[in-house]
Amino acid sequence: MSDQLALLVSKLEDGKVRCELCAHRCVIRPGQRGLCKVRENRGGELFSLIYGRLIASHVDPIEKKPLYHFMPGSLSFSIASPGCNFRCKWCQNEDIAQISPSNEPGRLPYTPPERVVETALATGCQSIAFTYTEPTISFEYNLDVSRLAHEAGLKTAYITNGYMTPEMLELTVPTLDAANVDIKAFDDRIHRKYTAGHLQPVLDSCVALLKAGVWLEVTTLVIPGVNDDEDQLQGVAKFIATKLSQDVPWHISRYFPQPHFHEIPATPAKTIFHAMDIGRKAGLRYVYGGNLAASTDTNCPNCGERVIRRMGYADAILNLNEGACPKCGFRIAGVW
């Protein structure tokens, strides 16, 4: 399989092109690649170098994404291609997300979209998740996989940084069922410093996904000295509650030191509990503490009954009556 001609491209003068896939909208000269390092201008035509080039594929519990209100207790066939349009200094998947000599796309075998769907079905998965790296930049392949997945009765999910263009979302959402968007900071200066991307496009994508009917959950990895201040935590909580919905789950995760970002200590548990309290006070109905076992269950917002019990990522025990609390009848938001 040769490299795939990219979609969402504007041609400019002197053989340059503008990639319209993510919010960077890179202008790429002939012979050069965009910031993601996997979209290359060849003689005035833009090519994706990662179509069908998978660097990871696993069967995961859907809760691992994390998606807690989307088909809980089910398995998701999770795939990734190399490359990312962010440069997060704390990335735990840097070895596969950032292009290097060891993971150049041409070194990876080609996997047809049909095989992904066949494997998902054969392993008892109910969905396919595009995850681990940034799925936006493997858009063409993901689109083909998603269309086949829907034909086979499978759901699809993006685990994403949300740095997409409206044009990309318009083509994606008809075959996208769920997304977890990582809001990495709520201060544009800090967001740009640590990710190389602006904050507003991420927020705009959240609004667009929800408006399009895609089930949405939000994650914030809380990092000491980066995004753990009161203003940023309250900013994320208020944004979800007022610009999205009180029913959008917020996953607040602890940071643990990475080898290349080791100067930052692990996030204290009390910081996560404080952030959870901020979310609840903002009116959010479903707030979860990542990496805190006691904070992963789902309770009815109306009466407090435990409606989903989670045993780590391995199991989810549902106590629902057709999506509603069995005790008081309150409908629990989600895709069941």
C-alpha cells in the first residue's frame, strides 16, 4: 500500500499547500512535512504517510479510554498510528506519538481497514477506539475504518486532544459515536507553552462534538505547577457546566513523573479531591478521580444510589434499569 493522498488540503502558490486537518493549518512547502511529521508535500500534493500504518493495537476495557458512560463493561479494539500534532512535555506515549527513526511510518506494516473491523469482531469488542496517539492526524484511515465499523454494527470513539478543524469534524462525526477530549490547561499561555497549540480550538471542538450528537467526556491531567491552580480548575469545570452540559463526565487524573519531565512531582491525591469538589460545586453530575480507586464509581445524582461499580479497568458492574437509577428512576446520562 503506497502513501495515501490526503484530504482537506488547500493548494497555494509555488507548490505550497495548507493542511486543513488540524487547527495548526500548517503551510507546507514541497518536500517538507507538517508539524505532525506524517503529512508530506510531494510536488504540490499532500500525502498521509500513516494510512494503515499501525504502531499499536490492543483489546481494552472501554473504561481505560477513559469512557465511563459509553457502553460500560464492554471491550474496545484500540488502534494507533504514529505521530501527533502536540508536543506535550509530559507525554507518556512519546515513543509512539512522536516520529523518530525507530517509528518512521514506512517501517511499519500495512493493515487494511477491513482487518481492523474483522479483528474487533473476532475479539468480542463492541467498538473501535482511535487512541494512544492523536487520531486526528490519521483521519483518512480512521474514516475508512469507521465507515466499515458502522456497517458491521460496531461503535467508534476518538481519544483526542481536540485540535481539529471544523472541516475535519464535519466529515468525521457521521461515523463517530463517542469522544474523550483532553483539556490540558485552561490558560492559553500555559497551553501553548506545554503543548505547542492554542486552547480555543480544543474548546470549540468539544462544543461541536456535543452539538453533533457525539457522546462526549472530558479529561484533565492535573499537573503540579502547570494547571493545578484554582483559576484553571474552576475554568474547566465552568466551561463543561455552562458551555457543554452538566451531564458531560469530567475525569480528573493524577500526574506521575515521566522520565523526560521528572522535575515535576506526582499530583497529591488531595489536589484531585479538591478538583472534584470544584466540579461538583459547578454543577457537574459526574466527576471522577483518575487513578483513585475510590472515585471511579457512578452514583445517581438524584438519590446517591451506586449505579455503576468499577473494579479498576477490569470490570464494571451495572445497577441500571434501562439506563435509569433502579431506586428513584432518575435517568443516568450515557450510551448504554
